Amino acid sequence: MSEAAEVKTESVGTVIVAGAANLAIAVAKLIAGLISGSAAMLSEAAHSVADTTTEVLLYQALRRGARPADTRHPFGYGKESYVWAFFAAMFTFVAGAGFAVTHGVTTILVHKHSGDYLVSYIVLGASFVIESISLARAVRQVRGESRRWRTTPRRFLRLTADTTVKAVFLEDSAALIGLLLAALGVGLSQATGDEVWDGVASILIGVLLLVVAGILASNNLSLLVGRAVPERLRREIEQELARLPEVERIDTLLTMQLGPDDILVAAKVDFRDEATGAAIEATADEAERRLTERYPEIRYVFLDPTRSLPGADGRTRNIQAAPSPDAGGEPGPA
């Protein structure tokens, strides 16, 4: 099995584990919230329902985006995975965050708590354990991928085009923070007898979901528009092409993420003047072989022979525009 296929399989497993965990937690939180009347608990139930729906949409993203290329979609369906991932972010924004903030405000205004606190603490503790297990799997995948790309886990998460593992990591991290906020709100309400703390915790959970949804939505929009590969990878591709014996200069180098595991490379190349047509064809084949062998995610390589211009200095003249803010000009994964 190729590295790309292994990564896809692991991403599917990570999404399934997270989805199953969130579904079980959502049911437990909902029951606890209805019994206790806690706004924070009901907001956490909405949080877990949103996360469960998100995992379903992310699974759909992996399945739909993995379809092979056809005549109508010659570059494949990789970008469709970003559409479904964007829908997942929007659902978290509308359903999870909207409910949490609205219910928190209502609780502050009404100051109503109808039941026992003990069940809330039990469910929060059990949920924390289950979410920690789901997050541990996501962290393991992030660390493995960051080692493969020779970068740090933090940089990998910032630059990766695999939005599914990024979404699961951020959502599970937010879930643990949300559980702590809910526990703090319930505890302060019990200690002070004032339900305003329960409402404040619910609002903070909603704000937390807004932040996560905003990050994921922005990332998926960037990839849908057509984001280049990170700067370090682009430099390595340029160096690999420049090392080809018949290549005089790389005139223009453009890259694009077509999907989590699909990269397009297009370059205008100034070949040596004495290079024959056969030599140029062989060089193009060698370029594709070298790049795809080193980076299995590179799916398409297009080289366009270009004429030498007066005053050419042997260096790349027109490289892709400066890295976007999320690339930061730092090395990172594809």
C-alpha cells in the first residue's frame, strides 16, 4: 500500500473513531442536561451533536474526494472533499455555536436550574475520558504525518491539506476545553447558587465553537480557491527540476493542491539550446518520475519548453506569488 493510501485509510479510521465517540457522548450529555437542567450541559450536548454530524460530513468528504478522475473531471474529485469539509465547519458554526450562545443567554436571563448536579459531573467525567481517547488517535496521526514531512506537528496542522485530520484534532481539542468550561460553570453555579455561571459557561462554549468553525471554514475556502503547496515543498520541487541535465533554467513554477493527496506541478522550462526533441521528452519523463517517486502526492507534472530570453541569468525568473499567510513562508507538509 502506498504512503498516500495509508494516510487516507488512517484518516478514515480517525474520523470513524471520533464520530462514534461523539455520538455516545452526545446521548449521555443530552440525558444529563435534561435531568439537571444545566445550560452548559445542554450546550455540550449540542456541541457533541454538531461534532457527530461533522464527522459524518468529513467521512463523506473522504469518500467523495477519493473518486478517480474521469472525462468530465480530468483532475479528479479531490476538491470536493473541501466542499464537504466546509459544510461541516458551517454546521458547527450554526448548530453548535448558535444553540450554545442562545441557550446561555436564556439561562442568564431566566436563572433556572431544575435538577441535580451529580449526574452532570458523572457525564462530564466520562465524556472527558472518551474524548481524550479520540484525541489521542488524532494526535498519533498528526505526529506520524509530521515525521513523514520532516516538520513539527504544529506546523503540519497549520499547513496540511488533509482537512479531515485537522478538523478532528481541533474539534476533539475544543471538546475537552468545552467539558472543562461546562464543569467550571456547573461547579460555580452549585457553589454560589447563581445560575449565571452556568449560562456564562454555555456562552463560552459557543464562542469556542465559533473559533474552531472559523478556522476550518477559512482553511477549506483557501483550498477550494486553489492553494499552492507550502514554500519549502515548492523550493524542493524547483531544485529537483533544476538538477535535470537538459534544464537550463526554470522560468515559471506553479503548484496547486487538487485534493488532500493530489498535487499539480506546472513549469515553464528553458532547456539547453542544443537539446533535441527526444532529449526534452526524456527529461520531461524523468522529471515526472523523480517528483512522483519522492512525493507520492504529486499526481500531475506538466513541463512547457520556453525560449531563452536576453539577459537570462540562469535562475528562476517567475516563481509562484509569495506564500499565503497560512503558509507563512515556512517549511511544511503538502
